[in-house]
Amino acid sequence: MNKWEKILILLTLLLLLGSCNNYSVENNTVKYNQNKFKILSSGLICVQNEDAIDSNYNYLNNDVDFTVNQTGNALIISTEKCTLVYKTGNQPIRDRITITFSKNTSIVTTPINSKDTQNLGGVIRSVDKFDGRLEYSEYNLASKTTPVNVPKGL
């Protein structure tokens, strides 16, 4: 083997190593670059440090379809309703994440660090998707609701 063949083989190996995905997926959680991305619903993705303690709420039963791709320094998580793009870097994490979603008839891409100046209709203020006597199907007030019969005395 001559010198150029060895260099070509070495470059090929380096390219293969560099193109390998370095994220992992377990249930509805994606781990990448010391962060956890929990897909809670098709419209809600939680971002945490990998060392963060999980809450008591069991998110593992959520049947949410999502895809994960890695392109260079970007991790892309897509659901039916949104796409989250996380980029590695030295800036604070809030400066490295963008969300793409549909709003009315247009597609909106926004960084998560931008100030929200509009009333988006509010969010459900509890983790269990209950608000009084209604159970919401997702984590927003516009989702389908089911009445809940709360017995007297509770």
C-alpha cells in the first residue's frame, strides 16, 4: 500500500466516524450533547440538562410519533405539529434552539429566546392536563376536552 492509499483510507474512516449519530432515543426521550429532549405531545417538547431529575409524572406512556435526525452540529426533532432544531455551541442553550410550527395558514420559525408579545391562548397550568372539571387531550387550551366527573368531597 502506498502513502496515498493509506491517506485515502484514513480520510474515509474519519468521514465515517464523523457522520455517526451521537444521540440516543429511549421511549419519548432523546439524549444529545448532555441534554434531554422529552417529546411530551406533538406540540410540546421539554428540554433539560441530562443530569436533571425526572419528575414523578410518567411521560413514558405518551404515544407520540416523532423523528430524529442529526445534520452536522444540529439535532432535529420533528412531530406532527412542530420541529425543534438544537445546535451545539458555546452560547446559552436558549440561543441555540429554534421551533417551527404552523400558525393559521403560514409556517413560523422562531428562536425560543424571542419575547412573545401575543396572547397565544394560554397553556394548561398543570402537568396532568386537567383544568378544573376538564381533561385536555394535549398541553394547550385549544385541544379536545373530555369532562371529568369529580366526586363531591374532594
